[in-house]
Amino acid sequence: MAPLITLPIPHDWFQSEMYQLHGGAPFRRDHTGAVYDKAGERLRLLHDTLAIFSQLVTDPAFAESEIAYVSRTEYPEWAIPALKEFHIPIPEDGGPTNYEALRVRGRPLTLHDVGKHMEIYPGSKTTHFKRIIKAAGIEPRDCLFFDNEK
């Protein structure tokens, strides 16, 4: 069974949470890769976030792993559009990834692309976890569940 890596968003990735943004969606990405909300406020990922995702999608050790996202955000309608704007850097010599089809189409790989399962809505992390486990068809022991709360 492929392991499932479950990550909370946006709290553990962004320097500010969705509710702290003044503009929300739609988001835009400029020529430098910076992402802004509709009010012009920049969404900043924590320093190594994209590098970690690059390793998850290129390192053969994670080839069979799936990624899931959970969030108790009160702004779920902002989370997915934001994920679509952040491109994961893939080294030219990085070899094939689990997401090679996206590269072949010439489209950059985004944080949204690699999330196979998503439970993004207000509520309980316990509910999120149970639903992801069921959707993935795995046992809880096969899931690495990162959480930013107790």
C-alpha cells in the first residue's frame, strides 16, 4: 500500500492564514513567481515549502506516495485557487515524476496538482482524517498526518 502524506494548509505553509488576507481570490502570479490576492497583498510561502514539494515529486523514495491536504479554513473557496498559483520547481535533470503527464503538456506542476485528496472546509481535523483515509482506501497506519494543532 502506498503511504499517504497528509499536510495541513494554509497554516503550516503560508506566512499568513487565509483569514488574514484582505483581498482573497482571485489570485495572480507575476513574472517572478510571486502570488498576490485581488487586493495586491502577497501570499508568501514559508521558506522551504516549494523545495520540500520538489523533493516529494522527484525523489524515487516517494514515488508511490500520495499527498493529501487538510484545512479547517473558513475560506475554502480561496485555498484551491491559491494552490493553483504556486509552481513546484522541477530540476531539468530531475528525471521523471509521478506527475510527468503535466510536464509533457507543457504546464507547470502546481501545489494543487499534487494533492490527490483534499478536505478543505471548517470543521474537525478528525473528520478530515477519517474522510481522507476512507477515500484513499488505506489504513491509518499507512498515513503520515502532519498537524499544526494538538
